[in-house]
Amino acid sequence: MSAERATAALREQFIAVLCHDLRSPLASVAAGANLLAKHPLDENSQSIVSLMRKSVIRMTNLVDNILDFTRARSNAGLELETVDDEPIRPTIEQVLEELRSTHPEREIVAEFGELGWFSYDKVRIEQLVSNLVGNAITLLCALKLDVEVTGSLAES
């Protein structure tokens, strides 16, 4: 059984190193796409640069998710970077704006009551909202439906 554990630990270490090594080329592609976007481009080139930028963001998120999964499996846990006593609504609204910009063909309607102030991990909340609403967009797009996001503060 210890050989299996050693193999699993080596695999987890390899995945972690691979994720870190993938970040540099992704950063280079992102920088190149951002540089191209600053120049006048025809409509087709703008579309290609936009797709490149979205793909880099998606790939970076995938690498980060794999790295998080590896950390969690190695019992290192997930590192939380909490903000203290901040409103959560602007964080959610920012993610929804990003999703609107990447899915202009979809109508994303958001209605919020008072959501309150919390201590929370901003990156994880952004990831959670992005995954939930992004999955809803994918599913509802196939059904030709719009996305509606509703939020309110629950008692206690």
C-alpha cells in the first residue's frame, strides 16, 4: 500500500509542477493577445483576438482548478484569501458583467435584494458564481432560454 501512496504522491507532485509550468506560456499568450488588441484590427482579427483572450482565461482557470484539486488531495487544503467585512454584491455583479461580455447573445437578468457585508474569499465566490451561471448559460443556450439570477440574504 505504501508503494501506491508513493506513486499517488508523485503523481500529485507532477500535476502541481505541470500546472505551475503551464502558467508562463499562458501569460505570454495573454500578453500577446492583449498587445494585439491595442492595435487597430479588422472585424475578423478582432474576433480572433477576442477568442484567444477568452481561451487563455478559460485555460488559466482550468490550470488553477487542477492546482487547487491537487492541493486539496495532498491534504495541503485550499488557501483562502478572505476579504473582511465587504459587500458581496459588487463581486457577484462583476462576474455577471464578465459573463455578459463573453455571451452577448444571451440575456442575463440579475435581481438582488440586500445581500449584506461578509468576510469571504473573493476569488472562490467569483469562481462559484462563474461556474454556476456559466453552466446555466451553456444548458439554457441549448434550450434557447435566457438566464435569470436572483439573490437575497437569508435569515440567520
